Amino acid sequence: MSRVDPIVYVLRRYRENKGISQDKMSVLTGISVSTIQRIESGRSDMKLSQYRSYLAVLEMSDMDVSIALFSHEFVTEKDVAAMARKFPLRVKQVIVRFLDELADVFKE
């Protein structure tokens, strides 16, 4: 499985948050649905023209994308795992207990 570029991840999350399906994005950008699927799954790189089309449809700027990346607004599970590897074992154990209890709260 390919790794999705963080920029593409941000664009996809904004698209989803605006309630725009891949089919609708295809119509609005002129990018085929299959190309959007390949880009958003990491199987294909996004061209600059496609990036610009996404920005136009989502009413975003390059700065919006940069802020989302640097503020960790859209953190992936791989990002969390990478950070967790830096902690000593004792801290990891505390985090796991916390997440387990948090999951129980959401089950209620």
C-alpha cells in the first residue's frame, strides 16, 4: 500500500469535511474519478494543475494547506505512531491506559 502524501491527505480531509464526494470533485475539477481515487489513495502523484484545481474548488490557499500541515490539524495514525516511538516504555504504558479508558468512555 502506498503512503498518501500529507498535502493530499489535507486536501482529502477538507473535501470530505465540505461534504464533496469524489464524484462531485471530479465534476468540479475536471479530474476523472479514477484519477482522484488513485491520488487520494497514494497510488498516483498529484500534478500541480490538479492541486490548483482542488484549491479552487475547496476555496483554499497554499497557506491554508501549510497551516493545516504545520498545526497538525490533520494528524494520521502513522504520525501518532511515529511520535509514540520516541517515548520511553513507561510513558507508552500510560498512554495506552489512557487511550483504553478513553475508548471505554466513547462506548458509553
